[in-house]
Amino acid sequence: MHGNRTVSLVVPAYNEEETIQDVVEEFRRMEQIDEIVVVDNNCTDRTAELATAAGARVVSESRPGYGAALFAGMSAAKGDILVLVEADGSFAARDLPKLLSYIDDAGMVMGTRTTKQMVEQGANMRFLLRWGNVFMAKYLQLLWMRPSEPRFTDVGCTYRAVTRDTFERMRPNLSQTGPAFSPEMMCAALLGRARVIEIPVTYRQRAGGESKHSDSFARQAKTAWAMFKAISRKWLTGKTLDIQQSKPLQPYTEQ
């Protein structure tokens, strides 16, 4: 609980059997967490089994992609506050109180991995990736300078907290199924007139596996282009994407 509000942790996962149990157990030790929802996004390993054994509630999402998994997890979660985190162990549970302390004054609290002093040795935040995130964040910030005046330095940080009310307001403007879902959430929150705050969080080396969309320059470039298009489209339209261009995300199904 945070005050009188329940807190759900949402963890998207695709073949994360090396790390998922440790992530669930680390966050279960935080007294603020009321439930942990792990989204099985077509895993072919023991991710779901290990997550359940560690105390998480597992839901399945057959539509592939980071965004599809997060949307399913947030829809399935029961908490008044939804906290999103990666399944690879790159984020620290000790930063959770920081996010929650700001959620009292905001609709969404974003983590940023671009504060150099908070990036631990070995973390996947090399020079190009770090400054690429800063550039894209400043592009988004510039587009929404009026009337929101946001301050962003990262568009790809999964670690964030969002209130249930803000998520429901964002829902009609969420359609991306891949990594572009991350900046799309930011745009959707601003379109919903929510207050969005960004704070630095610890970024650690992955405990296992490889990044699904930033482990090579080619994937980084592809992700950056998708994010640029998503941000630009949201600013230009100011509403949900045309149904012919992007099918709406489907409801989750219990596993």
C-alpha cells in the first residue's frame, strides 16, 4: 500500500527464466507492493512457472511485443497505482519509494536512465544509446512545450508509476505493440492533461539474457525510428490512431 492506495507491479516477460524469479522476489520484499503481475508474452521457457513459484500472478498475452505485454499487464492489474519494471533485473526495488513519493503530485512518474551518476558499470547505456534517448526525449518535450512544459531526458525507461485514473485516460491513445509504446505512454498522458514528472533511477547491468530491442546498432536504429514516428503521429493527430493503421490492443487472458 501507498497511503490508502494499493500498488501493483507489472513485469512484461519474454523468455526471462534466468532473471524473473530474482526480480519477483526482490520486489516482493517491498512493503508497498500489494501484487505482482508477470505477463507471459509467448514465452517458450520456464518464465511463467518460475514467476508463479516466486509469488507472482501470471497472465498471458499472445500478441507479441513489449507494448502489448505492458498494456495487458496494466489491464489485468488490480492496484490503484501501477508500477512498471523490466524482467531482466536492470532496475532496483530500492528506487520504488522515490517513484511513489512523487505519484501523490502527478499522474505518472517516469524514471530516467540518462543520469550518468546513476548508471552502474556494465549497464546497457552506452554513449550512443544514452544520447539517443536524450535527443528523442527533448524532441517530445519540444512538441509538448505548450501547454504542458514537460521536462524529459529518457523515452525508453520502463521503470515508471502511473495512477489507475491516468491509465484509463491514456487507454484510448495507446496502440503501439513494440518499444514505441514507452514514449507513446508519455504522449498519451500529456494528451490526457496528466502531470508527468521524471526522476533519476538506478540502472544496473542485466542479470541475464539480452535486450530485445537495443542489443545492436541496427535494433537501436529501428527502435528510434519507430519512437520518432509514434511521437510525431501522436502530436499531429492528438487522438487515437486510425483503426485502419493500427489495430487496438486486445484484452488480456488469464493463464
